[in-house]
Amino acid sequence: MPEEITEQRQEQNQEDELFEETEITPEQLAEKAIRYHVYMSLGVGLVPIPFIDFIGVAGIQLRLLKKLAKIHDTPFSKDMVKNILGVLGGGAFSASLSPLIAASFSKTIPGIGQSLGAIGAASLSGASTYAVGKVFSRHFAEGGTFLSFDPEEAREFYKEMLKEGRQVVKDIKNKKKNESDTAK
């Protein structure tokens, strides 16, 4: 028993030293959080039930914004963020969300529609989560809050990050494909 306690203390000390030596910046933490939530969105986008994927991705993005707010020490209000995400979906970024809605709707078509819809929705879900994360991470890093966020000002950056997000998703898929090919 005393040996187990000694081992646990040694492991804890080693872990503490590791984190002391490795300084992680808020930007690095934000990048990790964004990537993690992109993976989650990719998974939810594969749900074969129309519009459930869309609702799930909104929840993941809400969770991502909560995490980013915490990383950047920004006050978080679930109701305020829901309203902002609603504005993003219905206002400045609605053109970029239209394909996501169409992909989700295509899942209502039996067979090929479900397959293509799931693949398309997953990719667009991941890319839009990436873009939302990047937009808010930059906004918070510049000292912004949810109250000072202006979707119209963020429109062009969002479009750039959505394009980048599509490439990130493509890279993730290629990496997974290469890993599965190597495993064979």
C-alpha cells in the first residue's frame, strides 16, 4: 500500500513537471479545442436522420464557443451565444449554411440520397465548426466579447476560414484513409 502511494506521488510529480515545462498558449489551446470539435462535428454529420445532424452541430458549436470563452477568459452566456449562432445561421453566414441544410435534407431520399447527404453534411459540419471556432478565437484574442461581436464585420474572415476548414476536413479524411490503407 505505501509503495502504491509513493508510485502515485512520483507519477503526479512527473505529470506536474511536464506541464510546468510545456507552456501552452491560449492560441494553442484554442487550436486544439477547434480541432477536437471539428472531429465531433464530422461524426455528428454522419447521423443518417435529416436535421438531427444540423441540431447536433449547433450544440457542438455552442460547446466550442463555451470552451473558447473559457480559454480567453471571456464571460459566457448560453442564451446570448444561442442568439449569436442564430444570427450567424440566418444572417451574415446563411449562404455558407445553405449547402449544409441541403445536405441534411438530401438524407430524406432513400439510398443514394442518404449516403451522399451523410458525407456532404459531415464535411460541411466540420468546415463550418472550424470557421466558427476560428472567427471567435480571433475575436476573443483581440479582446472582444460576445456582446461586442459583429457578424457583419466577421463575414469575410468567416468565408476565408470556411474555405480553410474545407481543406482541413479534406486533410483529416485523407489522413484517415492513409492510416486505414497502411493498416491493411
